[in-house]
Amino acid sequence: MACECCGVELSSGTVIRVDAESGHTYKACPHCSATHGSEHVFHQYPYAFGKSPAGVTSANPNGFQSYCSGCRSLSPELPSRNYKKGRTCSNLR
């Protein structure tokens, strides 16, 4: 399913936005976005995501996780409990 705001798939963990007022960087969490159901849900990046040596790639040289810290500890079938703490795509445009 695509985000109603930007058209990118909600399952994408590579969507990055910068808040024009604060200058803070935000990244979409695919699990939070899926729980929301219609828009990407963003959390402050990199603070809310964490790193893993297993996640290091040429596209992700620092190994930052795709899911936010709150979602990584959940079973995949459970909805995110963290999505209401994030910012929606339309809020960061």
C-alpha cells in the first residue's frame, strides 16, 4: 500500500524527511507506517532507530535499523504501540 501523502510504499524504511523549522532529520518506520495504515510515520533519526553491524551496506554504511526501537521488540503480527509518538508524512511536508 502506498502512502496517501507521498505515494511511496508504506513498507519502505528508506524515506527520510527534514523538519524545515527545527532542522531535525526524521526517518519512516515501516511497522509504524503499516499500523497507521495510510501515511508514513516518522521518528527522529538516528536517535529512535539504533545500529547493527549486520545492517551495514553500501546504501546504509552506518548500519541504522529499518524499524524504530519500539517496533523492533514486537512480533511482526502485533501492531505498533509507538506509531502515535511519531510524525506523519503530511505533517513533515
